[in-house]
Amino acid sequence: MSGRTIIGGKACITWVLLGVMLFLSACSSSQTPSKEASPEPTGDEKKVEVIISAAASLKASLEEAGQRFEAEHPNVTLRYNFGGSGALGQQMEQGAPVDLFVSAAAEPMERLVEKGIVKSEAVQLMFRNSLVLVVPAGNKNIKQLTDLLKPDIRVLAIGQPDTVPAGEYAKETLQHEGLWEDLESKAVYAKDVTAVLAYVESGNADAGFVYKTDLKNSAKAVLALEVDPDKHQPIEYPGAVLTDAKHPQEAKELLEFMKTPEVRDIFTTAGFEVVEESP
């Protein structure tokens, strides 16, 4: 009888010790953080996508500056929409989602201010540019604007004046010189300066009006002449964060980033004049 009692006591002790071990194991496990219990990333760590609508003439320079910005802001991805400034403005008037707009003329930006899409105090003057006449490489027949009247100049490419600021500047220049009526029949209209340059490079146009900055990356079009800036309104690029921008802080940081010394060089090398401060 006593032997069975001793054996039963040992069994009881064994079960008690096993229970204690399981309890301690459970406590230890509950104190070990699991992946599911890790905190959510903060807002600063979450990826944001900033949408930029900008004049086609800014494409190469803005994309290069954007790469540097993304390198310094790994949580930000930039998405671009390049085109004629007037056409871009119309898209925003129709509700296109945009965080930052950089125009190649004041008028498209002014329209957005009038409609409350951009606040006037948010507008900054960013860059200045100049208008040039380009021809296919090897063409040396144009030395002055009146040479456009020559019979062998059959096609003149310009941006659509209603939606492309460069086209508007070109038309103003030709009107100033009293040449527009005689040259209008030669004009072929393009959606932006990139398309104008393509017309000239391909030989489908004998000459075309683009910005000085557009020639930097062209091997098939050459400068015929620089247009006197007194013949048209100033070529200025205002930029602004839209009133209903989804990511206004990041868009504003990008706007300021473009004026920093190391990034300013990208635009000056391309031929832009970077405006130090808005008036």
C-alpha cells in the first residue's frame, strides 16, 4: 500500500512540474513580438505619388531633377504629364488630378487662378527661355525671318497657338514683322514643341519655331536664328501647387528643390534662366 502511495506522489509531482513548465513557456511566448504585431509604418514612411503636369520643353531637365529628388526622398514617386501648357491647363480645368503645374506661359496659369484651381499666392516664377527658329541640319537658306517667304520654304512648323505657348510666341513674332498673313498658309500646327522639333528633324518641315532649350538634345536640327525677345511677350515659366493637390507638401518641396544650387545647374545647362526669386 505504501509503495503505491509513493508512486502516486511522484506522478502528482511530475504533473505539477509539467504544468509549471507549460505555463512559463506560454508566458515567454506571449512576450515574444510577432510580425503581425509590428507597428504600421508612419505616414512619412508610406509611398506617395506626386503628379506633375509640365510644359514639354521642360521634359529632359525636369526628369533629371526629379531623379535627384526621388533619391533624396525615397518615399516619393514622381509621375509626369508633359505637353502644351494650354492643353495641360484645360485638362486641369476638367478635373484632371494634378499636384504641381509648371507652365511655359503666364496665361494658362492665370486661367487656373481665375477658376480657383490655383491660389495666386502659390504661383512662383521659375524659369525664362528664348524662342529660336530651327531648320534641318545642312539647310543654310535662312538667315532672317523674311527668308521664310522664299518658295523653297514650303512648310513652317509651329505649336498650335491656342494651346502651345511657343506657337503663340511664334505667331506674335511673325505678326510683329508683318509676315503672318503671307506665311499662315505654310504653317503646320503641332501639339507641343517636341512635335515641332520632330517635324524639322524628320525633314517634314523646312523650318520651325521652338525654344532654345529644345536644341540641346537634337542632332538633326540646327539653329537658324534667335528671335529678338522684343518681338513677343516674355517667355516665363510659372509653377504652382494646386489648391486640391493630394500631396501638397511633397509638391511644394519639389518646387523649392528645383531652385537649389545643385539642381539649378541642370536647368541652366539646358539653357534656361533660373529665376532666383519671384517678384
